Amino acid sequence: MVLVVTTNPFIEPAKDFAAMSGLLLIDRTGLIDWASRGKHLYDVLGIDPQAHRPAW
């Protein structure tokens, strides 16, 4: 799992590339939700935690 973090919004081509490449994106709004509002990272990213468990 690769997570790309920025304090700016992602433009559509970046979102498209991330979707094709299996990258997870988190922007300023997501960071605020995660760090300040206590929202779980899986919820911020909109992913299923069971689907992204490490194989080790």
C-alpha cells in the first residue's frame, strides 16, 4: 500500500493516475479529518481495512 499525502487538493489527472496505479491519496481535508477530528484513516481513505492488511 502506497499513500501519497499533500496539503493541497489533488487534480483529476493525479486522481486518475492513482486509481490506475493502486495509490491511496490523502489531501488537506483528509489530514484534518484524520488528525483533528479523530476520523479513522481507513474511513478518510474510503477503504476496507480487511482488504488492505499486510500479508506478513
